[in-house]
Amino acid sequence: MWWQIATAVIGGILVAAIVNWNTIQSWIQSHRTPSSAYAGLIKQRLASGKYRVVGGIFNQGGQLETSGSWETDSIDDELQRRFGFSDEARIQL
């Protein structure tokens, strides 16, 4: 499931100085559909020191409906809290 997010990013990467939870939450709300069940996020630290955050919205069957990604210098505290000690997070919709 998670590999689907990483391999199916459609529409390119958005670049921002900071990616915060509000940015991700707005993206999820604007891309969810009636069949959407959850959103999955992956955080990756790049060799440059920047982060790539990749998100996907999945239906009840676990199939990827849409995805997006952001490259950023840092992520905010709330988004980091959502990841916890992991590089993956799942948000029920």
C-alpha cells in the first residue's frame, strides 16, 4: 500500500520552505471523494537535508485514488507529531 504512494506520484512535486499540517490537511480535504477511507503519508529525509513528504488518498479497498508530494526544508511540529517515531502516518477520513 505505502509503496503505491511512493511510485504513483502524479502532478509533480510542490516545493515549499515549510510543509505544515494545515497544508497537508487542506490537500486531503480538497482531494478526498465519497469513497475515500484514509490518507497515507510518507516522510523521507533527502541527502540534501531537505524532506520529501508524499501523500496518498486510498479507498476502502486500499487502492490509491490520488497522490501528491511536497519537498521542503522542514516540517512543522504538528505534522511531526502525526508521524511520531515513524516515517509513515495514516489518517482516517
